[in-house]
Amino acid sequence: MSRDIKVGPYKFVGRSNMRAGHARAALYAHVVEGKLVSTAQIAKRVGVSMAAAYDRAKRGPFPLTWSSLEKARLNAKQEGV
């Protein structure tokens, strides 16, 4: 027996669909220079793969800037080593 939920013009089966969408979107959202951008937007602007863009966004330095995301590697001084 399925639990069909009618929300506006959309029909959801089960309650987890909405939560999963928001949680997944949060995983791939980053704030760069005060604006919320996705990993795909970072990858396109910097010219790297999605995996590389995600790694660069997670490594910092924070707050993120486009110039720091364009660098393939950070200096040892910036990494805090």
C-alpha cells in the first residue's frame, strides 16, 4: 500500500522524497564570495571536473573566493601546516 501525498501540483510517494532533495542540494551548495553556488557552477567557471570542484570547495580556505578555487594547490602557509 503506497502513501500518495498531494502537495500542490506535484504528487509524492512517501515523505522522504522532499527531505532527500533538500539534503542532497545542501551537500552540493557552497557560498563563494557571499553567493550560493552549486558544485556544477564552480566546475564550469573554474574549468575542472565536478569531483575536483567539490574537493576544492571543501578544502577552503574559508570564506571561499574564486581566486582560491582556481588554484590547483594551496601554499603550505595557507594550508596551516
